[in-house]
Amino acid sequence: MLDQKSPATGAAEANGTVTSPPEQGDGALYAADAVAKVAEAQRQWEATSVAQSTKRMPERTADFTTQSGMPIKRLYTPEDVAGLDYARDLNFPGEYPYTRGVQPTMYRGKPWTMRMFAGFGTAEETNERFHYLLNQGQMGLSVAFDMATLYGYDHDHPMALGEFGKCGVAVSSLADMEILFQGIPLDKVTTSMTINSPAPVIWAMYIAAAEKQGVPMEKLGGTLQNDILKEYIAQKEFLFPPEPSMRLVVDTIEFGTRHMPRWNTVSISGYHIREAGATAVQELAFTLADGLAYVDATLERGLKIDEFAPRLSFFFDVHNDFFEEIAKFRAARRIWAREMREHYDAQDQRSWMLRTHAQTAGVSLTAQQAEINVARVAIQALAAVLGGTNSLHTNSLDEALALPTEKAALIALRTQQVIAHESGITNTVDPLAGSFFIEALTNETERQATAYIQQIRELGGVLECIRNGFFQKEIAEASYRLQQEVEAGERIIVGVNDYVMDEQTPVPTLYVDPAKERIHLERLTRVRSERDNERVGMTLAALEAAARGTESTMPFILDAVRAYASLGEIMGVFRKVFGDYTEAVVY
């Protein structure tokens, strides 16, 4: 467990402990003598005004911390950012190190992309939801797939029993993908797909569906989650051992680099790491470490850093600790920019930019007094926007109970629209920059995350830390610590451990009709009977040969998908060649 005290800014903590402040360079924002005067004035203030006030009304606790355990001082002053160099640490928006945002004008030019995550039941039902959300002002699509699809099974496989459409849409073949995007011009709308182990196959289906619309792959824009490392760390929807799984990710990166200039081939995801119980600092550090592991693997393939790095993207959680979340986004951009420029010698400025999607914290939502989730989501969305996210999904109030109803999803979308058009926070770029607190918290978040990244390198890298259980232990300890705080009443969860109501207001929930599975299975049967099965067999055999060799598998996957080979058939080839992976138990 990393030390979570000793702030990098070196200012006094609430309990009076002081560490040495960093030395001021030529670009320091504040003159040393002016900082010293403020520090002396602060000591006088604490000895008089604060002492008198706390004698009358003691502070609630002696230990104010962020959710990550970082101590929060009573007050922040120029002393806390005495070593801050404007050009080195902040600079202007759109300029290295991008602390203040990756675009010069950010939301003054256009708002972030409002990309609501959606998917349930059949392709037909989800297609209707897509059209509804687009008609309500959503700017991009984000597809949720059901558990059978996420694990690469056709829906008539015994492992898919009872899983149809419950946490996303069911997709078994190109025929489903064609219906899923029927009537949606794929050259006009960007699409994000939350899929990991079967990501190359689902991506190929999307490419082939676009071709059926007459849209060539080079005109497609969107994002493939495709982050297998976080599956081993947190979400656990892996299929194969880490090494061949990494090979498939690099296959997609290489294919996208060569053929799809508008596509983000990996969305390096901290969201699931945070949802598993990690702190904000752990989420940031482990996510960036995963990103650097993909960079290393792609460089080993022979691609140059500036060929593929501009199209790597990120995905972060936005939790309840408002200012910590804002600092996390700012620190993330700065760390990534420095790694790309200084460690990897990237020359293209686009390679230095960390572009990110964000989603409000599903794990923070409560089944108790579910309407309160609207307030939680609004606060988290504000943090994401003030942190400079590039796109955003806002969770619906009912997601602790079921998939969102149409009404709940609309309220979540309207929350973003109110922020964009009524709050005024989009009128200036990075409105919290220069806040003593925000800058000190950004510095400390960067320090702790960088220390974690260095520790991961010293332990042998991400794959070795997956094998030795480092990530799992760190997340488990953080999750346990937070749960202890909640149970002890040290952290209040409204409606759960305080402000509890005996009677709960019922919340309407979405019902996924299991009878609709018949529609899906009938289509799958029809595809198998009407396709050219000899061609399917040939494409699957060619894919198996490629998987056993060293060629990129993407062209062979595309051939199989175009022949209407099913998801289960294609993933079955990889299961045969790579085998299944069983995680070692970590205590």
C-alpha cells in the first residue's frame, strides 16, 4: 500500500504536520517572499480566529480526507502551490502538458459528446432506443452487450442460458448487427462499443454492417473498448490467457492504424477498476499503467509511436468526491503527456493528448431512495465536465435496480443538457484552474499515481502484476477500507447508513421479456441455414491457421463475419487455439 500522506506540495496538514515545500524555479507563479508572508499570516490566523472559532464550535473530525485517503487541509494558500510552474505544470488549454484540457477552447467550441450507454433484449428493441436517444439530442451511440455476447457465446449455447438481453443487447451474427444499426447512418454518427474479449469480432461485424450501408471502413468513427488488461485486474470477463489476448488487442490497433484513421481502437478503462473498489488514485495509476503496456506491446509489433498513439483513448469513472475527481482528470492528462513525450519520445502532439470518455459511478447508486441518485449523477457529471472530459455518459436513477427505463434514461440525458446550456460552466475553459486547493490536489494525485506506476514497473510490469495478484490485493484492501468506514458511519451514504426511511417509493423498472429470445434464436437458426456453410468453414479454417501463426487475425475475422459465421463459432476457434484462462486465487 502506497503512503497516502506527505503531500507533494509540502504544506501543513490539518493536524499541523509540515513537510518541506518544493523549491521554486524561475517559472514559479508566486514570489518566495510573498509566499512566506502569506504563511506567516496564516499562522497568525490559525492562532487567533481559528482557535477562537474551534473552541466555540469544534470541527466535525480531526481527519478530513478524500475518498482515496489523501488528507485535506482546512485551508489552501499560495504556499501549497509554491513550486507550481505555469508553463511546465499548467500551460494554456490545448498546450502541453494539457492539464487544462486537450482543446484550446474546449466547450466554447462545442460541448462534450453526450454518449448514453444503451442496450437490452433484441437488436430491434435496442435499435428503437438508439433512435429515441438520438431524437432527444444525444450526440453519439454507446452499445451495451449482454453477458452471452461479452463471453463470446451464441445464445443457443448452454452457457448462455438465462442471460439473454439482461445487461445489454444480444448479438450473435452480422444479421443482428445489421438490425441494431438499421436506419442510423454510420458515417454520420460515432459509436462506442463496450466489448473486450470478443472485441475484434464485434468490431468486424460493425465494419461489415457499415459496408452493407455503403459506408467504407475508413469513414467510420468511434471507439472499441477492447481493454483486456482491466478484465484481469477488475471486471473478470476474460476468456484466454493474457499473452494471446494482448496479441488480439495489438491486431486491432494495427488494423485500425492502417485502415481506419477515425477509429479509437482501445478505450483504456479505469471505470471498471474503480467500480471494483479501487480509489481514485489507484484507478488513475492502474489505467495509465495499462495504457503504457499497450504502447509497449504495439511498439514490439513494429509500429511507431506516432502512428498509433493519437488514437488511444481512455475511460474514467466519476465518483462522489467532487474535487478529487476533477483533480484526477487534470493529473491524468499531465502524466500521460509527460510519459508520451519524455519516455517514449513521441513527436506528434496528438500522441501527447489524453482524450477520455467518462461515466458517472454506477457503484455509488443506491436502491434505497433511488430518486436521490439524480442528485448524485448531477454532481458527478459536473465533476467530469469541470475536469475536462471529452464525452460523458450519465447513469440513470434506476440502475441500482435494473436496466434504465426510457424515462430514466431521458432524465440522465437531460442532466447533461442542463449542465451544458444552463449552468454557465461551459463559458470559460478550465474554470477551477489556479484554485490553491485544486492545484495542490492535482499535484498530489499526480505524485501518488506516478509512484504507483513506478512500483508496477519495478514489479515486472502489468502482466506480472496480474499474475502475482498485486492489482487484486490493492483493490481489495481499498474496497474493504471504504466498507469499514461506511459501516462505522465515518462516511455517510444518504439513505443507506443515515437519513434512512422505513418506506421506500417504488421506482418503475425495465422488464426484459424472455420470450423475445425466440426472435433472436430464430434469426440465428435462419442465418445458419441460409448462409454458404462451405464458405464459412473455409474462413474459420483460415482464421485458425492465422491464430496458430503470427499473422494479424483481423482480416481473417472480417472474412468470417462477412460469410455470416457466428460470434460463438469465431470465438470457438480462438478457444481451441489459445485455451481458457483460470485466474489464480488471491487472498
